[in-house]
Amino acid sequence: MTAALVLSRLPVVAPAKPAPGEARLAVLRDRPYAVVTVINAIMLFYMPLISLGIPLWIAQRTQAPTWTVSALLVLNTLSAVVFQGRVARRVRGLGSASRVVRPAGLVMFAACAVFALSTIASSAWTAGLILLAAAALLVLGEMMLASGAWEISFGLAPADKQGQYQGFFGTGQAVARMLGPLALTTLLLGWGVPGWLLLGVLFAATGIAMGPAVRWAERTRAHAGRPEATAGPDELPRPAGSSGGAHHSPTSSALPAQH
């Protein structure tokens, strides 16, 4: 009811018409933005990791009690509520967004490595503590990714085409949820520790690749004379909570609604 009331008070904005000769779905021809979207989609594999991969790993490969799954979800949710805004304050433009996503991939790699260690723990308590440490690293990486990807997805989109660009960027969630379960069960349950390390390397590599991809996209926009599509490196501060989840509902994994 409240949402409907708020929406009813918004001004009516006429849809922007394509320029003569311009494709109706310009985003499909924007190769740099497509690359950024693919990179983000790969990093979003953390979503089925939390909802499926980790619970299966705990139940089948560790000595930790199964209630540890619930403990990790609680940790994930509380961390998002308390810290997402603080993490998001570091993002003030495309430059800082790229610099946040890069270490996000490295933190996710560290989380995967620690999750792999949980299988060698000889006691339930030791395994549980290792899993909690890994989950803390993972949620930190998720919040960093959420903050950076929010800015990147909007900052690289032309002001008059935000709808189609955000719709295209949002397909990363569907791809991650569709392909993630198969990929993660194969890597983690089929390959074990090497699978975790390979997944971590994938997160790290895509996080590092985001910076060059964003700079490529910025150059193409400058060349095309569309300054409105590049939010500039660090000019416009965003509200503390606004970076929490452009590509997923409130904060990436960091929000329980995503799991």
C-alpha cells in the first residue's frame, strides 16, 4: 500500500524515442557493457553457492553439524544489515567502483580457500569455526561486489536508456541461478578441494578483469560523445545504503532474499 502511494506521486515521464537510425535495443550492440555484464554474472555465482553449494558441502564433506548452515545464513544476514552501508560509502564513481570490485574477487578467493580447509578439520567445533571464518570473508566480498556493481551498472548506462540497460545487466542473476547449481555441485562435490580453489581463482580473475572492462566502456562512451553515460571517477557521492544491491535485491548475497 505504501509503495503504491509513493509510486502514484511520481511524475509521469514520457519514454525516450530512439534517435534516427539507432537500434531499438541499443544495449545489445554495446559490447563493453555486455562484457561487464558477463563478468558480473560470473561473480554472482556466489548466490547458489550460499543457498546450495555450501549446505551440501557441510552435510557431505565436513564434520560440522548440519545446523551450521543456519548459523552461516544468520551471519550473512546480520552482516548485510550492519555493514552494507559502511562498505558502500567507499563507492563514489566508476573509478572507485572498479577498485572495490577487484579486491572483492580476491576476498571471495580467500573465502573459497578457507571453505576448502573445513574438510580436513578433525572435530565438529574446528570445522564450524573454519566455516564461520569462511562465511565472514564471503559476505564481505559480496557486499563489496554489490556496492561496486550497483555504480557500474548505472554509471555506464546512458541516461535515456536506463531501463533496457538495467534489464540486461539484471540477467546476470538468472544466468547465475540457472548455471550455478550444476557448476557448483560439479566443482565442489565432484572435485572437492581443487574445485574450491578453481572457483576462487574464477572469482579473483573476474574481479581483476572488471577494472579494464569498465575503462574500455568509458572510452567508448567518450568517443561516442555521450558523457552522460559515464558517471566520472569519483564525483557524485551516493547515499550510504544505495549501493547495496543493484544487481540483486538488497545486497547481493548479503541479502537473504537472494538466497
